[in-house]
Amino acid sequence: MDEHVRAFAQRLFALLECTGAAPSEVVSWAAEVQSARVEVGVTESPTTGIPLGYLVFMQFSTYALFGGAAVLIACGMRSLASDQPVHARLRAAGIPDASREAQQALACLGIGAAVWAAMGVLGVLWCSGSLGGSDPMLIALAQVPLLALACVGAAYGYLLWGLGAKGDAVHAAGNMGSMVLTFLGGTWVSQASMGAAVTAVARLTPIWWVIHVLSEVYAATEATGALVASVAAQTGLVLLFAAAIAVAGAAIARARARA
């Protein structure tokens, strides 16, 4: 209370200095302000969007969707490396390179989808108490960019495998990559508080677009056509990251196999 009184008195002194009014006038103005009242009320919305707790969970799940999927794939495919017996037996079986690479890509996508599904179930269980009145369509829309991010993580794991990374190198690349991308994407620091230079760099990362579209879904109260179109467009950008990384990984893996 003492702090409030001191702050109020300082405002009065500032008002005296700025206006040149007499102290009696300032006292009368303060009396008028004290008698003024503003009527407020609470308006209940008929529909609710995604609760804040669920948004926070989804934002931080980007760490596991990217790094977790990458580490699982890079470590799990270690037996298929060119210096391993399994790879030699596959080469001797006469399976076409295109068929083998397609099967490997599908296996990576399957692992990425499994990580995404596990995080989705965990999120619903963790926030079950606050999701009761939420729009199921908004919850489903929020999962779309997260699935695309899991595909990016799968492609990154495929790239690490193609580079021949193993052991601690895989874990370091997965965790450090997730840390940097989630920071730039806005998981740890709000995108609105980023500087122009950081934002320009962050837009070149997939997680930035995922966090951005999740914020749009969180701000919505219903799944409109414009919202669906925005989610689809930004999810498409995330999938382009996945495709570019996967192509690079396939090219590196093929070059290493021929070497």
C-alpha cells in the first residue's frame, strides 16, 4: 500500500510540474478520479479453442518430434550401413537400389509417425482435464503441422545415417539440432519478442512455421476455411524442408555405398 501511495503522489507532483496548476486544482482532480468508476463484466464464449496448457505442450513437443525421431532412425538404421553385414547381404540379394531406398524411406516415415502418435496421445492424456470443452477440429488441425515436423525429423535422421554418424555423434547432432531449431522457432522465446535479424533467420527453419501455425490455431475459436488454408500452406512449407533433407540424405547414402 505504501508503494501505491508513493506512486500516486509522484504522479501528482509530475502533473503539477507539467501543467503549472495550483496544488488545490490537482487535489480536486485527484478527488474526481477517485470517484470515477468503470463498469466491467465477464462474457462467456459459447465455444472454446485450444487451452493454453495444450498449446505449451505442443510447442515443447517439437523438441522430441524433431530430435527424438532423428536419433531413433539414425541409431536404428546403423545395421544397414555400408560397413555392416546386413547391408552386404541386402546387396547380394539383388534388390534394386530404388526399391531398397524406397523401403528405407517408408520405414523412416513410419518411425516418425510413431513418435508423432505417441506425443499426440501423451498430450491428450496430460491435458485431458482442460481439453473437455475444446473444438475437436482445432485439435486435429494442430496435429497436422506436428506430423509434418515428425517427417522433417525422420528425414534428418536419414541424413545423419547417410553421413555415417553413430553413437555420441548421433545423440549430439539430434539434441543440439533440436535445441537450436526450437529456440529459433519460438518454443523457448515468443516469436513476437524476437528481433528482425533473428526472425529473418528463424523463417528459414521448419519449427518456426510449426510454432506460427500453432499460434494461429490457438487464437481461433472455430475451424474456418481461411484457417484450414493457412494450416495447409504452412504445413506444405514444412514438408518441403523434409523433402529437401531426405533428398540430400539419399544422395549422400548412395555416394557412400558406391564408395
